[in-house]
Amino acid sequence: MPSPRLDVIIPSLDEADQLPELLASLAPLRSDGAEVILADGGSRDATLAIARAQACRCLSAPRGRASQMNAGGEASHGDHLLFLHADTHLPPGAASLVAKALDGERCWGRFDVRLTGRHPLLSMIAAAMNLRSRLTGIATGDQAMFMTREAFEAVGGFPVQPLMEDIEMSRQLKRLSPPACLRAKVTSSGRRWERNGAWRTIRLMWRLRYRYWRGISAGILARDYRHVR
């Protein structure tokens, strides 16, 4: 029986600076049969030109990470789907790691994350993200969420909301199975924390998560988060 095919869906918006390195890192996966789909939300820079030059499949979608990821997932044909931010790189052998993780009772999962940058708190932030995710079964987009096509379709894709779509998707997927929490690390940019201040961003993220847990709508919370995202 052939190995399950992995498709990588990248939601993008003005990511021309990140794409060349990212697409080069995905070349081994593509050589093994994976399709890389760029779901663009209306970039005004060279994002689409760079992706097309690398023979990536490009499609346009309504702006919003959830809408873009859903469009990419619906257009894909892979058995396994992996949703990857443009500033995040997968570890070596990612396709095999995903296939092994989903070859059983678990239908979704995520990687541990390592944050790159010069701020001394980034390693501690990444460790806290990984521990929190392992304890709660909730994944974030920075951790390269992956799932079977059947799981993606069973929950109806990512909830179309302007914020916390990864948290809500995790909650839906947890009804199908616990996540496979891989200790292999994706490498993600720490630019958000460095640009806006590490402690300020940590406080903001915890405040938003607490308010979301209390039932505040994602639309209201997005107003507070817009200057970070």
C-alpha cells in the first residue's frame, strides 16, 4: 500500500520576504510527492510571483487565516493535511513523522515549536507553549497543525472567525481523538515577540485567551489583537 500523501497548505498575506527560504526548505517534501498550496488573502507584494516561480499551486481566498486554510484544504487532494505559517519551517522527515503519528487511533496533531530570534525569553516562551499544549491538548498555528482529510472534513474545516481559529479547531478535533504531540520541533520566527516586546505580547496573549475562555467573541477580541497580528 502506498504511503499517505501529505499536502502542505500555507496561508499567506504579503510574505515575499519569508517565502524563498520556506519554499526551498519544502523542496524535499515536494520531491517525495507532497503538494504545496499557497492560499493567498490578497497580497500586494511579490508573494504570488515568488510562489508561481517555484511551481507552487496558488489560489486566492477571502482574507483571514481560517478562510484561507479552508480554501487550501478543500482544494487539496492529500490524505494528510498540514497547515504551515509562512515563517515556520518543518523538521527533517516531517512527512514520515506525520504519517507515523496518524497511523493509528489519532487523527490530528502538531509539532513542538522552537522560536528563533535574539530575545533571551524566546526559548522559555517556546517551552511554555509546548508544555501548555501537551497538558491541554490545544495546538496553535505556530506548531504546524496536521490532520487526516477525514478529520478536516468531519469538523467542517477551521471555524471562520478572525482570531483563535486554531484553538477552536483544536477543541473540535479533540472530540475525534486526542492530538499527537510530536517532540520534533518546527522552527518559527520570534518576530512577533521581538517587534512588540516579549512581556507585553505574553500579557496580551494570556489576557486574550482568558477572555475567550470566558466567552468573549473572537470578533471583539480581534480588535485588541490587530496591532500584534
